[in-house]
Amino acid sequence: MSHEQNREPGRGIGDDRPELSPGDPWTRLPSMAPATPPAGGRAGAGVSAVVPGGLAPLAARVRTAPGGGGPSGGRVVAPSPLDPGASRDPHGIHRTLREEFPLTYDPLLRAWVLSRYADVATALTDSRFTHGHRPGDPPCARAHVDVDVAALRSVTERTAYVLARRIAERPQADLVADFCHWLPAGTVAAAVGVPYRDMMRLVRGRAAGALAGECGGQIAVREKALASFLGNVLSDPDQVAALRDAPAGLVGRAWAESLRRDPPVQIAVRRTAAEVPVSGGVLPAGASVALLVGSAGRDPERFREPDRFDPLRDDPGQLTYGSGFCPAVILAGLEAEYALRALFAAMPRLRLAHGFRPVWTGLITWAPRSLIVRPGG
């Protein structure tokens, strides 16, 4: 995914309001005048969006009700991904948006919102949407030409085993703080020859860029993706048993399934370069668009039992990464594979602490804030 919130690693993301920093993509979201539905407008009726250059027709579902706040004096009925409580339970909001508001304007995001899988997948790949980049999208193949995959595999494996052994003798550990926080940065540090003591200071800047170029800022995203992956696996004893000594192919399927169910970036930002028909209407050219990747991954029109973590599902699909060659994508998959292998090798009886269940949280990014485990079982 193109960007992530620029937070200090390991910091909680459970607040209901996003904390934005100068490097955050939302601080660079192009401004857009709010929609102006006609007086007495109703759900599904044709409305106009105010865009640079004048009015553009839009058949969208921008519902209002009398009484304050909305662009025409009403209040917006459609829920927002930034509503209070969304950081802990966005799924009800996503469900309402998919079913009732497949296209709606969100004043909090200052953008049109897409929530269905088909629309989000289109927006991530269609050239009519600009101002975005995913690792694995076509530009990556042109940007990375001298990447030694075997070397990346070697340093990922070595780093994962070192980190796992460091916590193996503890009575209790937090895998988010003690493992997931360090593995993505440590892998890049080893790959570019940064001394371990300087890892966190340098890897998040020019050292990461030396390896991953435009995708260098993906380290924090990979931390969250890894935490979600381990949380999904360790929460289910059957998955622990199935993946303990699983071949790389099965681990890869579990990794992709975790990216679908709990993508590390919930909202991606795009802008339309032309009018684009989508569910519920037509996006005007020049519009800011918020893509609800988290909602798309749980769209029942695309996935059976979408809330279930099932690495063996016959309808897989994830939108976090593109399908092309990119070091950030390769590293993310290798980190997931060797995280499991190293943790289970160093701690054969590894399990979640008694009574602990992972809690996913976040608004723009999404991951468990902690994974408390007992290394000795």
C-alpha cells in the first residue's frame, strides 16, 4: 500500500481520532469542496459535486437528514470510517457503507468513499486513478533491477532466528514490541550492511531507500502486517498445528489471507484523473477518493465467510500489495514465513498467554497493539 501513518513504532493506535504528522498522507490530501445535494435530495437521487472548474453530474448516494452539519444544512447519515469507535470496530461501519452507501462523500475525510471490493480493486489498478502507489504495482518492476532474492531470504532467516532466541527464555513476551517491531527493520539493516546498533536510526531513512526505493517507507506497514499475521495464526490452535512445519506455499497462503482479512493499511488515498463509473454513481474527474481496503477485504459479494481466517479458502484475494516484483513485497512474505519458522523452532510450545486475545485497532493503519505470549507454553 502506498503510505502509512508516520507513528513511532510500537505506539498504540487506539485513539478514535487519527494523530497526523507532517509525513502523513492525509496532510497532503488535496482539498475538495463538499458535495452539494439539491434541496430535498434523497438517497440514490442525482446530485452534483463541486469540483474545480464547475459542477459535474454525479448519481451518488449522499444521504442527508434535517438538522445541522451537512453541506446543505442537513447532517450526513452515512457513517464515517473516522467516527468514534471506528478504531476498534470498523466492520459495522464498513458493512453499512457497502450495503447502503457504495458511493458517498465524507466531510471528515474530505473525499468520496469507495467500500466494495470491485470498486476498490479497480481504483488501485485503473489508470484513471492517480496519486498513489502500491509495492508490487507495475512501477516497481521498472525501479528494482539488482535485487538478490537469495540474499534477502538469507538475511531474513538469520534476523528472525536471532530475535526469536532473544525472547525464548522469558516467561512472557510481547511479540509486537519484542519481535514484530524489530524484524522488518533488522532485515533491511542486514541487507544494506547497517550495523545493528544503528539499525533503527538509519534503516527508516536512506538505508531503507537504498534497498526499496519508492517502497522504502514500508517498514512500519510490514511491522503491522506481521503482527496481524501472527495474531491470526496464534489465535487459532488449529492454525498453529497446521502451520508449525508447513511448506512455504501454505505459509504464503496464510500470509495472503491475513492481508485480506486484516490489511495493515485500512484506507488508501487516490485522485481521479477522469470521470469513473463505480457502484452507486460516477466519480467526477479531479476528485479525492478514499479507498476502504479493510472493507473490500471483507466484502461478502467477493468472499465467502469473509470474517473467517481461512488460508485454504478457494476464493483468495488481497489488495495490500500488487502482483509485480518489489523488494518490499518479497521481504514482507519472507518475514512472515521465517517469523513462524523461527518462533516455533525457538519456542516449540509457544502460545498466547492465558486469557489474552489480540485486539486489532487503528483508523488508517490496523494491527494488534500487543501479542502477549508464553514462550514455554
